[in-house]
Amino acid sequence: MRFENTARFVSAYRPLFLWGYGGFCLAIIALTLFALLFESWGLIPISLALLLLLFSRMFLLLWATYQRLDRPLASYYAFIKQYGLLNPQKDVVYLDLGGRRELLELAQQMINGRFFLVDLFAPHLMPRLHLLRVRQNIPPLPQLPRLEFKNGTTRLLPIQDGSVHLVIMPYVWQEILQEGDRELLLKEVFRILAVSGRLLVIDQYRTPMNWVCLGFLASRLPYLSRIQHQLKAAGFQNPETTHYLQLSHTLISTKPGRTRIRQLPLNLYD
């Protein structure tokens, strides 16, 4: 479906649309009726301006959501394919909270490698109510021979050390509220990645574009500079950043190999 992910977003945030935008719209209509009944003509332009502002805010939010989740140009499957990050012969981990977006397209590419879907959801670490509503409509798990489902936490990923070629983390970072839990998750990802393995983080951050489109919802987003710092602190190398319309950013980080320092013999008496 063309608007499938946008529809899931609206369903997850239905209190905002029903009671927030809907309630504000009813209040403006009531103000307009009051102005007509009591001939307070000066209130009518104010009511129309408020109504226009309300619909423009709603339109921007829905437009940004569609661009980020349903527009083919924002597809991270296409991004992974374009940059050649997926090796069908090696294991891949997909860290998930219930969205499972583009899971089927990615898992179908595997030949000899395994594709691990690891569910990280923990209500006490991710208390935002929209996540519970997202998980009420989790897409069914496709039956694929190379796909394996596992439950994990930010403290422990049920994967062997150094066994994974690629870890994909789509829209997980912003839902983990505590900095310590984010750092623990990065340490676990670093542990399971093989040398030269890649971590792909797709998420939203506090950018001017997100402030314009999301309004006050942007205050819940993390800072891009913060995750870049935490990636380096966890041991990752060369975090590269790309973005789509400043609405979502993709960070690619590499687990460096061990460098051996050889000491040359010094013959001081020759």
C-alpha cells in the first residue's frame, strides 16, 4: 500500500489527531459561531487564521511522515542496496520495536547468511504510549528459511560475539530515553559485529526541518551530534551521515580491526 506506514503513524498517534487537532478545530468552529451569533465580526478573521494554521500544521506533519516512511527515495532497503552494505552470505541483525518496515525485502536477499530480527521492546525503558499502539498492529512475521526471530534487550543481544556483518537499527534510538541504555546497546552492537562490520542507524533528529514539520513533537527527538559522539565513544570508526530532506538521517559506522604495534629492535651499540 502506498500510504501504509503513514496510516500506521496516524493510528499510533490517534490521540494527537483526535483530541489535539480535532479538539482545536472544534474550538475554532465554536469561536466562529460565537462571532456570527453575537456579530463580533472582528473574531472571524482570527478564527480563519487559526483554522488555516491548524490545517497547515496537520498537513506538514502528514507530509513529513509520508516522505520519511512511504516515499521510495527514503527507503533504507534501497540505500543498503545502493551502497552494497548487505552481503547475502553473512549474518545480518535487524533491531526492531514493532515497525518491521522493509523487513521482507531485506530478509529475502539472504542466501547462506542468516537474518536475525531482534525485538528490543521493553515498556519500562520505552514508556511512550504510541509504541504500544504501534505494537497492536505489528505486521505478521514472513515465513522465510533464513529469517530467525529473537527477543533481546539493550543490555543483551542474543547473538554470538563477532558473528554479524551488518546491524540495522531503524527508528530505535529516539525511543530509548535513557542515555545509559543507549550506550549499553551500542556496546552490545559493537560486541556482536565482526571486524569491519557495519552499523546502520536510521532515525529522526532535531533539525530545522523537523521543527517546522513536527512542531512540539520535535522536542522529543535526540540531537544528531550526541549519537555521533556516542558512536565514537563506543569504539566505532568513521561515522558517515546522509539525510533525506533533513527529515531522517542515516549514520553508517564501522567496527575497526585490531591494530598490532610492532616494536623495532634498537641496536644502540652498532
